[in-house]
Amino acid sequence: MEALVFLIEAAVYSILLYRYSKVEKTKRWHAPIYALFANVASFVAGLWMAYIMPGYF
């Protein structure tokens, strides 16, 4: 599921950030890299929270 979320986010970010960016030379590959790092950070934070508070997960 996380991979599917990543693909959807990368596609949406790539389209919308390229279209609405105020920076003149926005690269399309920046959006998928951002989506990848955001999802990795979210996953790691979830693992850490599951370790700290195992009763909630």
C-alpha cells in the first residue's frame, strides 16, 4: 500500500508542482524525490511510534 501511495503522490506532485510552481525552472524529477523522502520519513516515524507505544498499534 505504501508503494501505491508513493506512486500516486509522485504523479500528483509532479503534475501540480510543475504547473503551479513560481520557480521558473522547476524540474519534474524533484516531485518524486520529495514524495519518496516524505513517505520514508512517515514510515520511519510510524515504526518509531509503534516501538514507543506498542499498545496503540
